Amino acid sequence: MKKIFKNPKVQILLATYNGEKFLRQQLDSIINQEYKIWELLIHDDGSTDNTIKILNEYQNKYSKIIKLLNDQKTFSSASKNFFHLIKHRSRKANLYCFCDQDDIWNKSKLKHIVESYNSAKDEEPLLIHSDLSLIDNKGKLLKKSHNKLINYQKNFINKKSSILYNPIPGCAMIINSVLADKIFYSKYMVMHDWWILINAIYENTNLIYINLPLVGYRQ
């Protein structure tokens, strides 16, 4: 059954910790997205630098679309922080994007994601992922294609391969609400993105790969 809407709501889940050096670049790349139906939910894991100051600045300036989950909880773990965001996600959203604090998004990232989402069936679990380009501390391009660098592993994801390795960094991973309702936290997981992929595979999730580098993946 095809969707009756073409403008799904996207919620971006951003986990931060001492990210002042690159945080503004990432936030600006989100704000400048061509697709505008999104909101940003942020949880900080106890930063001691200027991260909170920067987040408050952007939340005050864009209060309708940026929300800082200010519950004073700390985890000392990116994976636990992301699952905390998943727990507190908006149930009104159709798609959830995982976001790192130090990357740079291509301005058409959400646009391409929504186009892929609208090509899928609404009632099935869905995981959309894209290629990435690798950048250095100054934003200089290191490698144009992460998929090429890892010998095109993104093209051949299955139950066996997902147990052995994860070719999808979380910053290139987007899930729909159906899959979000099925995934769960495990204290035994190595990283949140790998664990989400394993959950997705064993839920017979529809995986859609966008063969474009939609994120500048900071190294």
C-alpha cells in the first residue's frame, strides 16, 4: 500500500559530547537542508566544553525546530545516548535520522531520503542508508566514497555479513517509525548503529541504499 502523503516528518536525533570544535558546522548543514519538514532532538552526554552554550544558542534561535532534551542524564556512551534519544523520539515523526556532532550534511541529504521513503511501502520496516565522503579536520576531502573504500560492502548486506561487520555508519542511517518501534537496547551491543542494523536484518527490513555521498564523514 502506497502512502497517501508525500511530505513525511523527519526527526533528527543528535547525540553530543564535547563537540564545540565542529558542532556549528553540523548544525548549519542541517538548518540549510533543502527539505524543510524536520525537527532536531538533541541530548548531551555531560559536555564540559562550550557544547551546551552552542546548543542553547541554536535552540533559542530556532526554537520551533530544535529541542534540547535537558534531563541532566549522562551515560559516558554514545550508544546509550542514541538509544536515550530513540526512547524519547516523537511518535508523530515518520523517519528518524541519526546524526553525529562533527560531520557535515549535503544540503540534499533529507531530500534524497524522503524520495527513497516515498518509493517504499508504508507498513514495512525500512532502513535507508547512503554513501559518505571522508573529510579531515579542516573539511578537506580525503575519500569521495566510503563504499568504494570498504570494497562495496554496502551493496551486499545480509544476515551473515551483518553479524561479522557493519558497513553502515550511524550518521548515514535512517529508519522509519515501523522499525523504530521494533528495535531495542542491549547491554551486549558493540555500537548502536551495528546493533540497529542487526535488528533491522532480523526483522526482514527493507534496506534502501542511496549511491550518493550525502554526508561529509569527519575523520
